Amino acid sequence: MDFFSDYHDYHLKVVDTLKTVLYQKDNDIFDKLDFYDDDVFLEPLLFSCINTNYENWIDAIIFCLSKKRHSLSPVKVKISDNSTIYLPNIGYLHIADSFNGKYVLISSDKEGHMNVSDESNIELHYELSSIIKNRQGIEFLIYNHELIQPLFVDEEGNSSNVTVSQELYEKHIENFNKALGTIKIVYPDYHKLVVKYIKKVVFYKGVPNSFATIQAHGMVFFNVLDEYNEVFFLDNIMHQCAHVFFNVLTFDKKELFTLSPTSSLTDFTGDKEDKRFVLYDRFHGLFTQTNINICLEQCFHQKLFSGDQHNELVGRFVSNMKRFTTAIDKFNRPDKYRTEGLDWFCYFKKVLNDIYTKNSILLNRHDVSNQPYVFNYKIYKKTNNLK
């Protein structure tokens, strides 16, 4: 299935839907934002704003994205506890420590200079630091933001506080970039999608596992530990970006299953243990595993790593393939698919069979039976008696 060549057409459907929603909320929206500039509508915080906190943030987000800022009314922006506010497409606005207010008013003159004042129109001193991007143009957030904070939830759906900082960015950016370069070598079509459609990355520390969500479309979130290396990012870039891509490729979900996509997975599999899972959400796992394992297999055969990193690559490959095999078996219900869904499933199953046929000895040699959900190299190394 060649989803790479058709991806942009699917992507445009998502952009058009966002434009429609924005227009329904504000008939003047295209006087403020350029209707024909699709890059404007790739801003993940636009999706977050619509989904979580529209009234408080839409004017500020529009101000940041507009090419006509000088013609817009001053916007009211909430300042975070560290006296900093992230302004997408602009930078990080740092307010003087002496300012104790909760909101500031921001406007722009024709030359693009920003004016910042308190709610009594008293001018405030500020510093503006630049947005951080890598060579491919992917942006890295170094502060949390009120619009994405609700996305950090634990397994029970409870809000969870996380740490987002410049220190985490500095510690992990090199391994992220190395992993992205490796993907370019072994899976160039996937790499092209990443650098074109992944707009923002967040490194954080906290409870939630790494994730991506349509509620911040185009943004991926990595829960990072100090010991994580290039191989971690290789696995997780493939994983989280795949969620972004599959959200686009299956944006119109009605042609996937004979059941509602929001049905309990139990209704699809017949297994009562699946009751707490949503059918469509779990179907995503087949797409992520397909692409993860294509990438990891190629890294293994091209011998791109050595020592501990090679061992970790093998462990992650074996672990992912075990999960992939289990998932394919669980979703092997041909009568429960519509045409599009069955096409996807058959593609996933073919990839699994092809990879397993070529690597069966390797895949059966290593023990990953005691691995937690988040791969743990220390456990794998001990279990398999690796030095």
C-alpha cells in the first residue's frame, strides 16, 4: 500500500476541515489568516485551541499566525507562572519579574514591533527569545503551554503535571537528530513525511507515556529519561509520528469497520479483556508497529549500530514484533471490516509475514516476555545475559 504518494491529498482534507470549523466559529477568520497559506493551518495549537480552550486563546493564536498583526486589536494573553508566554510563530515572551499580573495585552505596529502592556495599558518591559528549530525545520518547545497541559494525562485520564524545559531539549536533541538521520537512510519516504508534516516536538518528564494526538495535530510528545539514546528516539519517532500520519490517512473513519470506530474493542474481538479499549485507537497500533518494524529491521540488516546500541536495537525489534504478531492475531476478523479497513489490515499482515519470514531465527532467539509497556533495556539485557 503506497500511502506516501497520496498522503498530501489526505492531509488537505484535514486542513479543509480545520478551516471550516474556524469559519463556523468566526466568519471573519480569513480576513485575519491567509486562506491559501496551508502552512498557517498546520499550527498544532490551533487544533488544541479548538479542542480545549477556544475562547481564551483563539485571538492570541490568530495574532501570532497572522501576516496582518498591525491591523488586529490588542490581544489578551495569560502569563504562565515563570513570567513567560510561548507565542507560536513568534517566540518566547519574557516579562520583567516585577510584573505580578495574570494577563498582558499585546499588539504590533506596521514595522512588526510588539507592544506589551498590563490591563491598565501601562507599558511593560519584555525580552523576546527565538523559537528553536533543528536543521529540518522541526520546532522544539522548551516551555509548557496552557493549551497542551490538558493533554498530559495518566492511564486513568487524570491530569498530570510534567516538566518541559530547555535543559531537556539540550540533553536529548543530538540523539533525536541522529535518529532522524538514521530514518532518512533506512526509510527515506517516511523521513520525508516527518520533516514536512511534524511541526513541533516536546521533550518532557512526567507520568504519561510518549504520545501524539489529533488534539494537537502535527505535534509529538516524548517522555524522556536521562539514559535514553539514539535508539530510543529511533523507535519513538517512528511510533509517535505514525499516530500523526494515521490520523490523517484515516480521518474519515466510517469506511474502516462494520462497527462504529468508537466501539469497545471487545465488540470487535469478542474478548472481554478488551472492554476498556476503543476500537479505532487500538487499530492505530497496527500502523505504528508496521512502520517501526520496517525501520528497525533495516537498521539491523544494515548494521548501523554496535555494542549496547546494537543490543538495544535488537531488543526493541524483537519486542515490537512480538506485539505486532499479537495485534495482528487480535484484529484478524475479516468480516468486521469494510473495504478500506480490510485493505489496511491486509497490508499490515503482509508486512508482518514478510519481516517474520526473513528474521524468524533472530525473533525467536531473544526473550522479551517480561518487558513492560515502555521498553526497558536494563531488563532485556539482564534477561538475555548480555554483557
